[in-house]
Amino acid sequence: MTVKIGQLPALVGITRKIRVLALFLASALSALIVAGCAVNGLSSASGPATTTSLGTASQIPQVETATAIMDKRSPVKVALILPLSGRAHSSAVARAMRNAGEMALFDFDNPSVQLIVKDTKGTPEGAQAAATQALAAGAELIIGPLFAGSVTAIKPIAKQANVPVIAFSSDPRVAGDGVYLLSFIAGYEVPRIVSYAASQGRRRIAALIPEGAYGKIVEEKLRLAAARSGVTLSAIESYPQQANGMLAPVKRVKEAMEQSASEGAPVDTLLIAADQTSLPMLGSLMPFARIDTKQVKLIGTSGWDTSIASREKALIGGWYPSPDPRGWRTFSRRYAKNNGEGLPPRIASLTYDAVSIAINLSSAGKKGQRYSIANLTRAKGFAGTDGLFRFGKNGLPERGIAILEVRNQGGTVIDAAPSSFSRRPAAATASAGSPKKRSGFGGLFNLTQNR
């Protein structure tokens, strides 16, 4: 399926141009009549003109609209490949992502850009077929696919064609070599929250992290961030996802905190890496384990960015890193209104931003130059729905992240995300009471390095 901006979104712009041209023609005709000019039998320098009841073609100045000029050029073709017919959940997410991409086409209204939508069917083989078809149709940039296996499958095909890929996998191992990940990489926000805690005088941290691959990533990022921020890690305990297994590690971390206090080095911060499923259960265990959250500041990861956090008394006052929520709220409401349905899945904003990049860079040179490494990794980055971001040469994203505090009415920004990548953030020293613009670069320490 091919979606061209001029088909639906640009109708308004095209209609506006037609009206302007009609008014011009009417004015020109009126001027001819007032001047008493003959409207038949006149000729131009190029030869006899065809006579009509309204005058001759040669007498009316030829106005070439912007749309006509663009139509003379080859359109900039961009592919969007998603699992539109994959499993029930993934296909629903993919359709919402496609809708978000088409919404960007409408918003930016650039008739020279053509979006080629292909179905990966949710498999690596389907992704290869979709990418091959898109490249055969002349795509200069591939947006998608969604899953790591599919990204890996299309990488050699895109590389051979010298066409970059902006994919949505959260697995950093598939980035690089022409693949740029526009996603929320696991653990990307950990350095931001640790750095902010340190800037607020927090010096000793204990942590509760989930078992499994994600927990290992968080632990790695936590250790690196603590070392760079001058923070001591007093204890790290892993918890299982089952609710009945969480109490034991919570008690162990409490015991470690008591031991540290007895040695004259009290823990002042507890990091809880959790999502909306495990967070309420862990929050409810704080009183049972007798962890005084008035003495120990609770901090979290981006998984805290949920209304559920405000329902747990122990979590009120906790800090967590996240993109500024205002951009997402605005986007999601517009999406719901435009598509006549509920709020989109969180990942939909990434497709909107990816298509926005494609449109933004569509005039940045000739074919083969528009989506060059230099343009895609430009230092100033891009202003997206979820705030400022840019790609490293290794294909991994760097984001401007805000710090929010859990309050009864929801998360409230207490340390603003940066408005530019003009400089690296200095350590903040102000207390957490109102938004500051000192730190805020999520992943600055780890997402721009190959591992």
C-alpha cells in the first residue's frame, strides 16, 4: 500500500492553491475587460493562440504552483514496515503505529514525500520480503521493523542497498551498521536518575532489581552510573516477578541497609526498578519490611511512569526519570480524536517521530544524501513527541530526560528535560522543588558507546 501526502492530508493545501490561482485568473480577466482588450485572435511570440470565449492561453500569465514544481521531481519514497498481520496484540500495535505515521504526514503536509507501507507479518522472513519490496519500489529510508529478529533479518539487505533503517527494537545489540534505534532502550534512563539523586546530596544507594535479562542490564547501568556520580552502592537484591517471592528480597535489602547504618554509613536512597505490574506490589511491601520512606528516598526507573504509582502511599514523593509527559499527552489526545478511537499504545509516538525525521530531512540533499550518516546523527538532534533525542554513530539513541516526582495527582516534573544538546549537563545542586534545566541527558554516559 502506498500513501502519498497529496492524496488526503494535502487536499486542504491543494484546495488553497487552486483558490489562489482562481482569484488570480479572475483578476487578470477583469483587467483585460476593463482595458477594452480584444479576447479573440491574439497571438504570442510563440505563434497563434487558441481562441476561447474567455481569452487566449498566451494572454494569461502562467503561474507554476509549488505543488506543480514538486510533482516534476521524483517523490522521496520512505518505507514503513510493520507486523500488520502478525499476532493479535502486535498487529493491533502495528496498526496504531501506522496510523501515527500517517498522522505525521498530515501534520507536516509535504507532498513530495511518499510513504510505502509494507507488512512484515511478524516474522523475520516477512520482514525480509517487505524490505526487498520497499527497496525495489525506490525507498530511500526504511522505518521499522518492530522486533529485534526482524531488524537483524533486513540489516544486510538494507546495507547492500545503502539505505539506512530507523527501527523500533529495544535490543541495543541490533543497532549500528546502518540501523538506528528510535526506541526506549532497556536501562537508558538509569544514569539520569542516579545523577540527579547524587546532585541532591544522595550518597548511598541500595537497589531492588528484577531477575532476568532486564535486571542484569539495569544493574550494569547502575554500577557504571554510581561510579561516575560518586555514589556508593550498599546493596543490590534481585526479586522474582511472582508476588509471593518478592517479600524475601525486600527483607534482605532492609537487613543490608540496617547493617550499613550500624557501620556509620546509612543508606539514604533505594532504587526500585519495576514496571506497572510489579511496582504496586513492591510499594505495598515497604511498610511490611519497615522501610521508612521518609528517611530513605525511593527512586525508580521509567516503569514508574504510570498512574498506578500514585495509588501506593509508600511511593508518594519518589523520583523517577521519564520523557516530559506533556508531549505524549498532547499527541495521544490528538491521535484519539483523529482516529476516532481510544489512546494509542505508548510506542505509537515513536513512529510519528520517525516519519517526522523522514519529512524533515527530505529536502536535505539529493537522493542518497538526504538520509546520510551525517544528517541522521546531527549533533543538534531532533525535537520529538517525547522530547529531544539524537542518534549516536553506533545507532543508539540519546534522549533528553526529565525527573518527575510521584504525587497524589500523578507524576510532576521537578527537573526539566534539556531543550538542546548544546552542552553536556553540569551537576545540579539546587533542591528538588521546581523544574531546573541543568541535567537531563538520559543515556549520556552509556548509550553513545559501543558495548
